[in-house]
Amino acid sequence: MSGPGMGFTIGSVAALMAFGIGFFGIRPRAQRLGAIGAAIAAAGGPPTAEQGMELQRLNAEMHTYERWDVGFLIVALITMATARYWVW
């Protein structure tokens, strides 16, 4: 495999990983956060203790997934932007 081919392959795999993390990791948690927020708004008061704990847990999980997601996107960006210069 050529250098540019390797660079584009690594970049595309990293981009697909970022998509998977976003779709299967971040999306369900964001939907759950939205559902809890709607329930809190419908109740018209502050969140219950259980809702508050779940909001904190979901927020922490999303933060972890987001770090991985950004990392894979940076790898994809760098490898695909520089792949044409990879010579071997």
C-alpha cells in the first residue's frame, strides 16, 4: 500500500470510529437527557434527587464519549490532510 493510501485509510477508519461513537454512544444519552429535561419541565419544578443523579451520570458519560469522539476526529483530520505527503 502506498503512503497516501495508508493515510487515507487510517483517516477514514478514524472518521468511522468517531461516527460510531457519536451515533451509539452520545446520541442515546442525549436523547435520555432530553427526555429527563422534558419531564422536569412538565413537572414545573426542580428535578428530583433521582433525576439529578441521572442527569449528572449521563453528563459524565457523554463527556467521556465526547473526548474519544474528538480524538478520533483529530486523527482523521490530520491523517487525511497530510496523506498526500506520505511517501514510502
